[in-house]
Amino acid sequence: KYNFCAGPAALPESVLQRARDEMLDWQGKGLSVMEMSHRSPEFTDIARTAEADLRELLQVPEGYKVLFMQGGASSQFAMVPLNLLGQGGTANYIHTGIWAKKAIAEGRRYGDVHIAASAEDNGLTAVPLSSEIHLSDHAAYLHFTSNETIGGLRYAPTPEVPTSVPLVCDMSSDILSAPLDVSRYGVIYAGAQKNIGPAGITLAIIRDDLLDRFKPETPTMMQYKVFAENDSMYNTPPTFAWYLSGLVFKWLKEDIGGLEAMGALNQRKALKLYAAIDDSDFYTNPIQPAYRSIMNVPFRLADDRLDQCFLAEAEEAGLLNLKGHRSVGGMRASIYNAVPEAAVDALVSFMNDFERRHG
Ligand code: PLP
């Protein structure tokens, strides 16, 4: 069966198998990773190896901290303003859809927010050009969402702003999907449950010079600096999720061959699926081609009365979780890193067949 869930999403088969093999007895130690002290040499090694592999995959430059946190990307919506507005200034945001909107709403709780650009002007079907981004005076940062998981809108190319304004990006649904130039960013964050690992752990990458900008009232457990100074172990971290994320990083490095190869594979998968949609009169995707998500492909059937039938037949064919987000309806195929090309081939063939029978 193939899992197209938007998150928690499919994990690589070989990662799950290895986790199962090591579940009760990790490398002959006679206990599960879940039962180890987070301060034990064994877990310290698991944690450090995961971080080193991630740094290698993303080629994180010197001068950045990699933090393993909790609370999901939704907590980052608050952590970003709390950690970056301590020296005053205005929080700048680009509105691209449902997730950006949530980040903006949370930003408003902690400071002055300025909407520097919005994709609403074109119906959330294309992202603003860099020339359309108008920053406020004293911009403390510019936040954007690289991939709108629900809308299927991809931010490309990365916004160009003066280097004095830290770029902050919610990469929850496309981190690790292709090579990335981390040096362009002040803060990158992502919930794990799409391309990193299981739910319960959250990644944040922050440039060192931004660690001292937190507001004094920031809760200890929400300060990037506290996590940075304590190797992400100020309190008990989500050890099993950290371990599994480490297995995913190894898989990306060793089985896939790194982010260049992952990016090429993801492009191929997405192009196949969009071609199937564009070649038919039965399926539609509203996003302008240059901005279509490589990870989440929303589509509609010509007659939405067929939605239930489509989902039921898809499930019977072993194609799971294709229902669109409850706020927008229709269908959505999430084709993250761990979804193999064969899954896309099976979906395309099912869609063609369904169209022949019902179109
Ligand atoms: N940002 C984006 C782009 C997302 O897709 C999601 C969840 O799907 C979130 C934020 C919220 O993440 P979490 O559930 O980890 O808080």
C-alpha cells in the first residue's frame, strides 16, 4: 500500500524495519532507545550523529546552531517573535496561505506585524515577486512559508531582501526535499512529521548572532538560546523521535545519496503527477505551474459528487490518505521524500483508469 498522508507522513520502509529490529534491544545493549537516559553515552552518540548527518545533508555553515525541540511548528509561530523581537522592531510576514496566516496571527500576539507581501492578490496561486515585497522600517525579520502544505503553493525563488533583515522560514513540509542554501537564512524551522521523522520533534536552525534577541518574558523552554547552550537537552528531549530522525538522515545520505539526488527524484515524481492532471479534462490543480508544490499536490475532480467514490476505490487499490484538507476539500497527494516513485506511478495509473470509467 502507498501512503499519501500530509502528516504524520510515510517513513522510509527500511527505516521502519531497522527501528523494528532494534526496538527491544538496541545494538545488543539489552534495552530499547526509549528506555535509555538521554544523558547516557549511547543516546548522546545517537543525538550527536543525527545532528552531524543533518548538518552534512544541508551543508549547514559555521555559525549556526541546530536545535531539536518540541511543540511542533505551531510553537515556532510564537517562538520566532518571542526570540527575535527583544530588541524592538517590526515583525514582517509574507502571506501565502493557511500556514502563513497562522504564523502571522501568532506574531500579532507578541509585537507589531507588517504584511510585507501577500499572495492573496492572485488568489493564492502564485507567490509575490521579490520586487513586490515591501518591508517596514526597522524590520526585525521577514517570515515566509516555503511550502503551503494545504494550498500546494511553493515559494520559489527564495525572497531577496537586504541581508540586514533575517529571513525566517517555516520549512515544515519541504525541508530536506532538495539542496538548500542555509546561509541565506536567519532561522529555519520545521515540524518533523513530513520529511524528518515521526511527530513529536521539531527542528530549528538559527544563526548565532540572533540568539540574544529574545524578549525577557520568553519562557525558558521557548528560548533558542537555552536549547543552544544545552545541546537541546535542557530538559528530557523526545529521544525516540530524535533517534528515528537520525535513521531518516542516514537513509537520505546512504540509500538516496544526498539532497541533490533526492531533489531530482522529487522533481520527477511531481512532474509525473502534474502532467497526469494537466493532460486530463477531469482533474485540475489551480496553482500557476512555476509555483506548484513538489511535495503536496492538491487536485479536484470535475464533479465533486465523485469524491467519495474516488477515495473508496483508491483505498481499495492500496492508495491511502488522498482526501484533501478539511478546509479546502477535494484531493491531495502528499509525495514527500519517503513516498517512492512507484507510488506516484500507481496513483497516475489509478487516476487515468478512474477517469476512463467515470469521466
Ligand atoms: N507549518 C506548515 C507548513 C505545516 O504544514 C504544518 C502542519 O502540517 C504546520 C506548520 C504545523 O505543524 P505542527 O503540527 O508540527 O505544529
